[in-house]
Amino acid sequence: MESSDNPVLEAIYARRSVRTYTDEPVADELLYEVLRAGSWAPSGLNNQPWRFAIVRDPSVKDELAGLTRYAKIVRSANVLVAVFLDEDSSYDVEKDRQGIGACIQNMLLAAHSLGLGAVWLGEILKNRDKVREVLELSPGLDLMAVVALGHRARTDQTSSRRELGELIVKEC
């Protein structure tokens, strides 16, 4: 089967981490569709432990930019989505973190399918408590990532992956 015959596989193979954006605003309906897609990720016991903080304010983005070496991406994105684990809804932290990874992947695929660019920023986690303070959120929210979103400044990105034979450690 060709991946072009399957829109899900096509989106998976075509999606790229986008780090440069135009000045065009991201419409609310597109942003909320990205968040909705994230919310449909699987989670243990369907506890849906993810919570989102939407950041558009340039002064708040600037504060967050000071907490990561990816400051240029943070400042240039039209919108940031800080993704948190709600500790009050958690029943198994490891499973919930895996679920939030699936949530973020859904968000990235949705952004791609809607013509947006996005990147998953994890390096900022070294300052997770400071991010929560900047956003004035409760200590029961643990930062898992920041997703930068915007309209792509470039569309010519390419990527490659290892051959499956390098990744399969056993087949019985």
C-alpha cells in the first residue's frame, strides 16, 4: 500500500518539526482543533491527565523565552501551548506521561493536517517550576512540554529515518 492512499500514514510521514513561522496569526478554530485532537489521545482509565495553557501574549512569551535555549522559536511562534500533567487526575505517573506523549503527537499531526507548523520543545523542562510561576499556575500541574505553533515560514524540510532492520531487536 502506498502511504498516499492512507491520509493518516501520509500525515505521519510528511510531518516535520517546524521552528520558523510567519507573522500570520493562528485562528482560534485551528488552535482549538489542535487541542481537541490532543484531548482524544488514549490514556489509562481514560483519565485524560493533560491540561493546556495557551500563550499568545508577547511579554509572557518573552519571559518563557528566557527559560530555554530555544528562545528564538518561543518568541517567533504565534502561539505556545504549555502541556501539563494534572497530578490530581493522575493514577500512574509513568502511564500518564506516556498518554501525554500521545496527546502531544496528536497535536503535532493535527497541526500538520491543518496546514500549520509545530515543534515539541522539551529542553524547557529544566525550568518547569519557573514556567509554572510565569504562567501563575498551581503546583499540581507538572510541565511536560511546550508546543510552539504557527504558520510555516518554510515548506522544504526533509527528514530520514533508520531502516527498520536497525530498530527491530527481535522477531519471534
